[in-house]
Amino acid sequence: MRPLPTQLPKGARIYLPDEAARKRHVETGLLGVFGRWGYREVITPTFEYADVLATGTDADVQENTFKFVDRETGRLLALRADITPQIARVVATRLRDEGKPIRLCYVTNVFRYDEPQVSHYREFYQAGVELIGLEKPEAEVEVIAMAIEGLKALGLDRFQLDLGHPDFFRGLLEEVTAPAARQRELRAALARKDASTLERLVGELAPAAHVGEALLALPALFGREEVLERAAGLAKNDRSARAVANLAEVYRLLTIYGLADAVLLDLGEVRGFDYYSGTYFEAYVAGFGAALAGGGRYDHMLARFGFDCPAVGFAFDVGRLLSVMEAQGVAVELPGPDFFIIDFTPDKTAALSLARRLRDLGASVARDIVSRGLDESLAYARAGRARQVLVVGSPRTGAGELLALDLAGGAERVLAVADVLADPARCFGGLSDA
């Protein structure tokens, strides 16, 4: 017999029940944080017409988009590779007349034809927010504060947020007389924190002395509040100066929030160069080499859909959060049934009546339908994390009685089936009769 094909495509993942429960715990916790800040959930399609998605998607992301043909129309469809353009289009077309700012949140999957990375697959899950219609620095501060609150809500520690502003570097590039290819070389060297290559390129390009000084200083413009003072002294053009001023105001407000200790400023970071129009950030934890979250200001996005409106947002990578929680030993209480009913009687009336009565009160109830010994059934109940076991028809009970076993505490009681059916809340705490 040929073996059954069981191999998953590269970059795909299955979440088994315990893993799925942990994932849902993360998503529910983050949605709770977003809701407390006044954000409302939005759900967008998994796939759309490729040309529509392309309107708000950068070229490098488009190249890594999964595409297929709609058999009905012949048009090219695509799986979403980024939810932000979808939300931008929804706001521009369906919510543009809503009062501003608009606060939206989501938990969703996205698809990218990338090489799988650290705890990151070709289908991966994000939880994030979009704050639309607010151009003040308070917008960036709000999403940064939510990111920190989300990390804390999941029980994580030893984290920091790297905060930068691409316009500081953009302003310097405007003062460099060089073709685009050479400017890309500068960016690449800066992205690698390659000081020697950066020094060589600055020497070859020979910009004005103050520009060269600022470019060479970029890899070291990393730290706390003192970075702002150093950067202000290097910013001789309006664009760079505005970037420093914006970043300084964001940092001031974070200090008022009491969150500045969780933030490091990095004006030499250029990873958000092509996407973000203003302040951006990434969240990291000690000992994990990839960002858990990222976001910032992208004022250009909605204009692609005909609605010129400021916007800022961020997203968590759920898979990476799960990996870090495991590494840090963050305990997640995994669910099991509130009650597990074992029935040794032939007619099953008591077991079925108990199950229905308890479920009507909101309890989760599983029945042991398999015929086996009591010890085997109890082992099965423990493996499934049941809290209470109700045994009907036990040799240790009489007619009309059941044996109640508290698996967590070890207590045993004999109860009348009629009493449990009449008033389950009195017999078991945590239930309320509707």
C-alpha cells in the first residue's frame, strides 16, 4: 500500500489543540487591550483581485504575493500579503465620512511567498490596530503605548521598543548629490551598521562637510534622550530637523505615560524607509533575534485610494509572541471540560440529563462514551484536563446517586442525581442558574 501523502507545503503550519489554545489566548488578550483603548474590530477578505490589492502594496511585497486565477472571470486573484492596504481602502471608500479619528483593530492571517524565518511562516498571523485621521504625535504615542501594554498583558518582560524616524536620513540624502544606486548603497551599509563601508561611501561621494559628519554619525545615534540632542545638532536641513522635533515630542509624551524606559531611539535604522512616512518602531525581547511587533506612521497609504488622510498603526506577529512566551516560561492555562461524566448504567438517562442541565448553565461537559474501566476513564479525564468527574452507576453509590470527584483538589462526594439536576449551583461553585 502506498503511504498517504501527509507532507505540508513549505511555510505552512498546523496548530494542534494545546498550541491552538495558546494562540487563541494571545489573540484574545491582544483584542482585549485594543478594545480597552476604544478600537473596533474589522474583518477583511482573505483574497481579493490582485490589481486592487496592488494599489496599496509596495513592489517588494507584491513580488511575494500568492496569486491564482478566478475561474469565473479570468481575473487574477491574490491572497492578502498585508492587511493595512485593505483597511486603508475600506476607510477611503466606506468610512471616509466617519468622525475622525477612526480606531480599527484586527486579528488575521496574511500570506507571503518568503523564505520561512524565525517563528514566521508563509501563512502567519497578526494582531494589530490602525488609527486613521490623527496627524499629531499623540497618535504614534497611543499605538506605542498599546504595543507595550500588549506585551505586558501577555506576561512578557525584558522587552524594548526601537524608535526611529526615516525622514532624518531622507533629509540627509536630499543633500547628497548622487545617483539613486549610490544612495541605495548608503542605505544598505547603514542597514548593516557597516561603519567601514559607510565611511568609504561618504568619502567617495564627498558631500558637504556637515552632511558627511551626520551620515557617519548615524550608526551611533542609538540610545535614550541624549540621542535627540546629538541629532538636533546634526540636522542642518528642514526635513531632518522636523524629524528630530517630531521624535522628541513623541519621546516627551512617552515619558509622561511612564513608558520612556521601554524605548530606545535609533535614528540610524532604515528598515522602515520605504513604508513609513514618519515615526516608526519595532519591539524586541532579550534573546530573540526577530521583531515581535512593528508599526508607525504611513500618511501616504490612504491617498493611493483617493483619500488623503493621516494614519498610524502597528501589528504583532502572533507566532513570534508564542515562541517568546514559551522561551520565557509564561504559563497559559489550557482549557479542559468543567465536567466529565462517566456512566455505567444501561439507559443513560441520568448522564444525558446531567450533561444537558450543566451545559444549559454554561458549563463545558464531556461524556465518556467508550466502555472501559473506571481507572482508564479517570486517566482519560485527567489527560483532557477535566476539573470535575461525575460517575453514574458506580459500585460505591446507590440508586439515584453519583460520585463527584474533584480532580484538582482530590475531594470525593456522593450526591443525589435529583439534587444536582434541581440546583447544580448549590452542588458546584461557579455555576449560576439562568
